[in-house]
Amino acid sequence: MGRYTNPRDIYFGEGSRHEVKNLKGKKAFVVSGGHSMRRGGFLQELQKDLEDAGFEVKLFEGVTSDPSVDVVMEGAKAMQEFQPDWIVAIGGGSPIDAAKAMWVFYEYPDEKFDNILQPFSFPELRHKAHFCAISSTSGTGTEVTAFSVITDYKKGIKYPLGDFQITPDVAIVDPELTYSMPAKLAAHTGMDALTHCIEAYVSTAASMFTDADALHGIREVTEWLPKSYTGDHEARQHMHGAQCLAGLAFSSGLLGITHSMAHKTGAAFSGGHIIHGAANAMYLGKVIQWNSHDSRAKERYGYIAKEILHLPGDTDDQRVANLVQYIRGMNDKMNIPQAIDNYAEGGVKADATGKPVMVSEKEFLEKLPKIAENAVGDACTPENPRKTDAADFEKLLKCCYYDEPANF
């Protein structure tokens, strides 16, 4: 038996953020990220809209990228003190993901983080609060998903938490929040959305319901992301909807090992984080090559190439090869590196100026066996179309580091 679960309501289009005026309750706990929502005036608007609706509002600001277990527990404690009946998260994936995890520990203060690492093991929520998510970036789809990614910095591991209990009750997809998004962020989040669609389409948990979202999401992302990268507002409107479709696809259709490797390499190295969307962009082509040895996956990749992207090729093998090259071309257009060995914070190769590469070969090779082992246990690995063990992950990750083909 399959399951397809979405938020109760999705509001979309310019100005849809003001729909919070129609929420019913007494206390709203608002979680936001850095300063972009305040600089743009969106956080102030949200607070006023909620207060106009009769809410007492408490703000929890400053959730940084890759939110930590500590931030989750800090936010949950603040919720326990305030006792909200609505949790409203506004911003990119990080504050929304953090707020989802806070929600669990608000309703269950004695719960342990380790107890919710197993997918679909969460206690029943909504005894104290409902959840509204307002997305400001066009990539994670977290405003409609059953997932939250939280980082344990002591272990250097990102954990994808998953349970339909944390699917938001209300999702608001207002493209006006994305118009000031920097080009680099548009590129990284956009490639994250594309990866969501492609992985959901070949996942062993895919269904006709998730396929519809995934395939249209691929069509929209590939058409509009390059224009969104330049700041075009029409393109940003399309991308904001497309990334939401991607979220609907993978929340019920699940993901694969591109995400497993992105999760387990993101916080693993001393030189800094590999940005999640950039990691997906670098690894996706290699995973397609690896997975295409599975006949069903190869056929589905071929369908994407032929029917959605209209790429040439007389056989699925040729179409898969062209799909991989198409993805590499998108990375090149948006200045995303093709491999870990030339990954730097600016998304460019280290050059003669001596700009340091974030992930040294020595550290990569030293940590490779443990990263591979962790990737096997990642929540996204089981539904990958091709079984992948630790030895396979080591080979794949080397391909991702050195930019070598994964045709094995």
C-alpha cells in the first residue's frame, strides 16, 4: 500500500503570505533565519498580520544554515515557555526544518533526539500546536514535506528526519519572498529541486501521484532555473511553484543516494560545509550513471531525457548519457563545480591566486570509509533503485571527488 500526504492547504502566488490573517488561535511562535526576511520587511509584515488576527506573537530569529540539534532544543524550550497553538516558520529550508524538529520536542519535552532518527518513528503531534510554513527560497520544498534535516556537529553528520507527522498544516508559496534571492542561492536551491524531482521519479516508492509532480517539476525547473539565476521575476515565480511540486513528489515518493551522499559529506570536513544544493548538483550525474545499471531506473531516466527534455538518443543508454551531460551543462551555466576537488565557497575552482580548496584530498580519503558507512544508514538510501553498500559508496564518492564517470 502506498501513501500520498500533503499539507491541508497550500496558498500560492504573489501576496499569498498575508493568508496568515485567517489562521485561528491565540499564540503564534514565529521561527525565522538570518536577516533577509527582516531586511525585506517580510518578518514585520508577518508579525503584524498575526497580531491583526488576534495572536500574541513571539519571534525566534537567527536560525543559521544547517540548523543544529542545540538550536532545535533551544527553540523547543522557548516554545514550552510560550505555549503557542500555532508555529509559523518563515525563510529558507533551515528555519522551517528547525521549527519542524522544535515542534516535536515542544509537544514531547522528554523525547530524545536519537529516538526520532528512525524514519516514521515520531510521536503523534498537534496536541498543542499546528504548523504553517512560508518558504523564501526555491529549492527545499520543506514547506510541504514530511522531512527535516538537522545537523549533529559533534558527529559531523546531517540527519534527515522523516515522518508525516511533521508535514505542515498550511504551506504558503509566495514568490515575492524570492525576488531578492542572490544568484548563487537561486542556483543551489534550484539544483536541489531538480534532484528532488529526478530522485523521486526513479525511487522504488514512486507512484502515479508522485510521478505527476516530479515530471512537471523537471519540466519547469529545466526551463526556468537558468532565467531565475539571472533574477528574472517571472522565472522566480515558476521556480517557486516548481520546487513546491518537487517537495510534493519526494515527500511521498522519497529520495535516493544523491541525497544520502550530500547529507553525509555536507558537514564532514574541517574546511567548511559543502552547500547542500551544490553537493546534489555535483553528485546527481554520477548517481544517474550508477543507477542506470538498474533496468527500471534506466528506462525512467531515458523517459526524462526523451519526453521531458527532448534530448537526442536512439537508445536509453544514449539518452542517459545525454541527460548526464545536460545536468553538467546546467552546472557550468550557473558556476557550480562538477566535483568535490574543485569545490570552494564561491562555487569556483581554486586558482593561481591560492584560494584554498575546502576539502583536501588527504582529509577526504581519511574520512571516506566512515562517510560511506554513514551513507548506507542514511534515510534516503533504502528507496534508491540500485542497492548500494559501503564499498559502492566509497567508489561513488571517489567519482564525485575526482570527477570520474560512475559507469560501474
